[in-house]
Amino acid sequence: MRVVCVWREGEDYSRIVREWMREFERRTGREIESLDPQTHEGEGFCQAYDVVEYPTMMALDNKGGVLEMWRGKMLPTFDEVNYWAMQ
């Protein structure tokens, strides 16, 4: 199972995403993978999964299939993400 957050530093939502990810890791002991859409890897990921809105958080299965996706500034609850991160 893989949980990925695609976001950019220096945007109006950046502080909220950083704090959310830090608190998620503190509470659960699990880390969310972070991708910048302006890097080579991030750009390829965004094209493959049609990510056009940031931040976007995705839960992916072991074969890369999308299990859940959250888009925009309304970040999911820790419990929603932790459910997929535990799988």
C-alpha cells in the first residue's frame, strides 16, 4: 500500500499540508510519501494519474491502482488516510 501527497512548496496551502503530514506521522508513526509536481518524478506521476489539482492525496494498491483520492485544500481526516496506510 502506498499513500502519496502531491503538492508544491510556496503555495497558499503549503503550511497546512506540511503541518497535516507532520501531525499524521506523529499520531500514527506512518509517513506519507510527498511528491512535487514540478520534479521529473512528480510530473510523470501527475500525468499517469491525471492529477491537476494540488494538494492531491492518493491511496494506491501494490499494483498502482487508485483506491482513494482526496483533492484540494480540504484534507482528509487522519483516520481516513490511516485506514489505507495500514493495509
